[in-house]
Amino acid sequence: MFDISTFPKADAVRRAAQLSQEDYRRLYRESIEHPTAFWAEQATRFLDWSTPWQTVQRYDLKTGEAAWFAGGKLNVS
């Protein structure tokens, strides 16, 4: 059998975290309740688009096709 060990986070890791638990829960809730608005905000806040997108998300559950930020272009390698 496997032994699974878990270790508490070091205080330095806790202090370096960018989000509080409260902020994390708020962002998670927003991502579930309003996914299009949430991801549009994240993409605008954290990425520089050379060409803006026309549609944040598009999907077809019958065919399994999905697209995110259709029409948008990033200068990323």
C-alpha cells in the first residue's frame, strides 16, 4: 500500500499567498455564477491582447466543440 503524507503550509507560504481564503471563495463563486463576465474580467486584467476577442466562450454540447476568446490574438510564445 501507499503511505500518503500531508504537510502543513509553512508560514512563509501563507504570507506570500496572493489571495485570502475569503477572496478565493468570492472569485470561485463569481466564476460559477457568472462565468462569461468572470473570465472576460480575468483576461482583460491579466493579459495584453494585440487583437481583442469578440466572444468570451462558445460551445456546443452536442458536438463537443468549444472555443475561448474567439477572434482574440495574444503576442505569446
